[in-house]
Amino acid sequence: MKAAPFEYVRARHVDEAVTALAADDGAKVIAGGQSLVPLMAMRLARPTVLVDVNDLGLDSVVVTDGELSVGAGTRHHTLERDAVVARAAPMLADAAALIGYPAIRVRGTIGGSLAHADPVAELPAVLLALGGAVVARGPGGERRIDAADLFTGFLSTALEPDELLVEVRVPAAGPAAGAAFCEWARRSGDFALAGVGVHIERAVDGVCTSARAAACGVGTTPLDCRESVGGALGARDASDALLRDVARWFGDRELHGLLAARALYRAFARGSVDVAA
């Protein structure tokens, strides 16, 4: 099949993109197009206007005041390889490397993935696990939307039709942080059937002081499952007993339980500190 007819606007700045979105209820944003274009080809999506945002320069990666700021147009490939992302949000780098195939990661963007809100996608779960937020620009200006409020249902978000997602923000990791994102797919590059991300912070003596987690492939939105790793608080390592408790928290979702236990084990290993210091 071919896409239904549509008009095309290549925006030169953010305000132009917002104006184009506000002018037509059927307008959609396109950046990498890795999710939207296949839906258009099958006529499951029929936008009347495509607003191209590739010229807006929304690809910065900076840490300011303890927060990592990532432009919404930043490609998955950059998230996977950027040194700033690796230090400030290691789970984000870990998850980005699992998205599709290299060709997809070169084109796909963090903003596109979050706005698409696929319940099996990695990045919505990462944003939730890290307690992050997005910044949206609309006719009335900018607003910040926390991850807990962003995802409202299957392929649905709190973004208004005339709003453009321009920035993603997550708390920057501490010096002894450890994180991992683990998933399972039938074949490498396929959509994952289940995934869990875990992020921990550790004190200089090795004690875990914070533990967060979220899962994809659970329902229509990513699941905040920080309770599953609550037993890690105060621990210095991922003991067998702790990992069993993590897995049991998921009940009959055994695959998610195994992935959560594996992610927590890796997070402790990656967040190791010199306890003798």
C-alpha cells in the first residue's frame, strides 16, 4: 500500500513548526519517521500535513544543574555512543543500543520514540525509571510534563496536538551510580516482548541509597516498578536472596521478573565503588 495524500512543511524554527501543527488538526511531526512512515504506508495513520523538524537543531546533549538535557531530535545512535549520556544517564545509553537495527538507530529520535509511546518501546520505560520529564512547546509557550504523567494509554500521551516535544530531561547520575536495561526479543532487532530498566545510586561505602525501575511490555503504558527493587536499599551487593525477591515481585510475569533481577545484578556490578576508601 501507499500513504494517503498529505502536505509537507519543512519547518525552519520551532515556532514555525508549532504554528503548522496548530493550523491543522491532522498535522503530525516527522523526524526520523521510523514509527510514523510504516503506519502511513499501511494507512493506519493518515496525517493531512507532515511537519518536518529535522532543521530545528534539537540535538544538543548537555548537563546543567544536575540534570541531563537531551534535544528531542537526538538520534538513538547518539544516545548509544555519546560520552556525556554514558556518564549522566547510563541506562539511556544501555537501552538505546537495543533499539531495532543500526539503520533504525541512525534515523530514529528520542523525541519521536517518546511521543509515539509504544508500550513495548525501551525509551518510555527509561524515562519513567529515571524520573525524567519532557518539555513541550505549544502556542501558549513551554511546559514540563513529568514521565509519570506523559504516557496516558496505548500510543497516547499528554501532548496536545499543537505541541512539539523539544527536550528530554533526566536527573544526572551520581559518581557511583549503576544502571542496566535488559530485554528479551525473539530475534535481535525485533520488538522486545519484555524489558526492565534499573538505576541505583550508591554511597562511598557501597550502600545502595536509591533504586528505581520501570518495565515495558506489561500493559498499554510503561510500568513504574520501583517497589520490585526496594529491597536493594541499604544493600552493598545483589545477593541471591535479593534477586529472588525481585523476580517474585512480578508474580506470573516470570520473564519480567528474570529481566529485573538481571538488570539489578548488572546495575550493582556497574555501580561498584571502592568500599575500602
